[in-house]
Amino acid sequence: MIKSILFIIFLSFILPESKSIENYIITKTNEKFNSIEDYQVDMTIRVKIPAFRMPKKRYKVYYKNPNKVKVRAKGFGILPKTGLFTSPNDNFDNLTNIKITDYKDKNNVNDVIIAGDLIVDSLKVDMPNEYTRLTFDPIVEVKIDTLNWVIKNVTTKLDTLKMFQIDNYYKKFDKHYMPEKSIVKYFVKDKKLFNWINKDAGSIIGNAEAAMMNKNNSIVEGTITVEYKKYKINKGLEDKIFD
């Protein structure tokens, strides 16, 4: 905990007035993300959503910086996009009033949390009326490991209620610090928000299965677990893979 406090105090002295601690942390995290030029990885997806069943699915995923993603799989499946392939800058661009919190963890002294108000227009959700749009004010908290400069957790809250949460667990693959598991959780009761989540989760999903999910009006919690294996990092993927 003392190390974390000293780190923040140190930054406050060395940074120029035009650069905040929050901007420094976001920049360093984004630089680490962009150090990966490309990779391919085998993903295993397990889905636990009320009234919806999908067997464990395996994917081969190709990524090339900055935003090329190719997914290969047999049949239909669900692959959540939020937080897996988007850069830290892209995520923080959807927030305003960004500030570092007073979060402390004695077991993970290098972790900090940056919080901000979610820009509702970035969700591309059709609100029922103007009043709903103006009063819908989610807060996003992002936990960053300032030793390895990776995002460990993203939590979206409405007041004190969680709406969305993603936890990333990392290890070294080929000398690169990469996720070995991500757990995505949705805590939703509102149908419009659930429909938006369907759009986010549906990288690869059949029309019949999407319709089945839309019929469920009372989902309370859904979990998508993603496991990563057999990374091949910075091997120079050709652009034709993404055609």
C-alpha cells in the first residue's frame, strides 16, 4: 500500500502541469497494449446465461494492431468484444470526468482504479425517451496494474448496482504479459440493455439463437468465461488473413 501511495506522490512531482496522473497511467497502459503488433490464440468459451444454453466452444482468433480481428469457429457461438480487442485509449475515449480513486489493496500494491462517467451516446442504445437518456448515468471503474501496465478489471455501475464486469487474469506467454483467462459478467434486468449486450456479445451468433436470447426478458446474471492458449505473438500476420 505504501508503494502505491509513493508512486502517486512521485508522479505528481515529475509530471508537467499539462499532463495529469490519469493521463500518464492511460498512456502507459495504451503503449503496453500497442507493443503487441499481432497474435493468434486458441480461445475456449463457456457461457452461463439463464434460459440460454450453448456448449463449450473453441475458436482460433487472429488479431493485428490496431483493430483487425478474425475469428474462426464451427457453427454458432458467442465471443464478447468489449474489453478483449479494444485498446485502452478507445475505452477511455468513452468516458468523461476521469479521475483516479483512493482505492488501495495491500495484496496488490501496484493496482490503481481510474473512474469516469460513461458517455451514453457511445453505447448506441435506443433510449425510450429523452428523460431516460438524461438520467441514465453509468460510472465505469478501470483497475490497472501499474507494474505490468495491463487492465485487470472493468466494472460499469448504475448508482451502486453493477451492470457489467470483466476480470482479466494474466501470465507470461513468449515473454509477453497476456491474459490467460477473462471472465465477463452481465447483471441486467432491463430488456433494452440486454438487447444492447446481445449486440456486443454476438461476434458470431446465428439468427435463431439471437432470437432465443431476445425472448428472455428477466435475465439477472450472465457469465462468459474465456480461456486463452497457444499464443503466437508478433509473428507478422498477413493482411489477407483478415479478408
